[in-house]
Amino acid sequence: MENKSDPTRKSGKPAPKGREERLKAALKANLARRKAQSRARSTSEGTDNKDE
């Protein structure tokens, strides 16, 4: 196999808008999911202590 550069990727140029939008949406979804997980953990920790 030869190492040929991908003609769609050009170094030094900004990323296409579509890719940036996808990354932005993925980052936002990831952050929301992590916040929800954190909230769920904090509420479950509070309920566990009541049983003791």
C-alpha cells in the first residue's frame, strides 16, 4: 500500500462548516449527557444515605 494523501484533506485550511457543526453538536450532546449522569449520581448518593 502506498501512502497517498487524501485529496479531500488539505492541511492549513480551516475545517468545512459541516464538520464543525457536527463536532459542535456532538460536544453539546456529550456535555448534556455527562451533566445528566452527574445529577443522577448525586441524587442516588443522597437516597443511599437515607437507608442507613
